[in-house]
Amino acid sequence: MDDLRRATFDRGFATLTQDPFPSVSRASDPAGTTRRVRLTEDALVEYTVSLRRLVIIAVTVLDDSDIRVPDS
């Protein structure tokens, strides 16, 4: 991840720690404590909130340079 993408990624995590239930996140379980959010343009994060802790379950970072079959 280049420096600009990393800085954006880090800012996204910082905002998520301040508000783990933003309106753009979606619940992955009935209780709503396990959530998914597209953190940046190219990063999807799945996390859970438990006992006032934010626990990251998975981070998916998409990079167009590794597409097997491009559109064109």
C-alpha cells in the first residue's frame, strides 16, 4: 500500500474507533454488533464491538493492478 492509501486507511480506522456504528456500516448479525463497512474506496472491514472494544475480524484491500481479467 502506498503512503497516500495508507494514510487514508489509517484515518478511516481512526474515525471508526470514534464511532463504530456509522450510518454507512451494515450489521452482519441480528444483534448488530458484528458489522461491515467500506472503510475507504478500496478497503472493506468486518469488525465486532464487544465490551466497548472494537475487534477487527477481517480487512479486504482491493487493488486494481491484480485483476486477472480486466474489463478491456
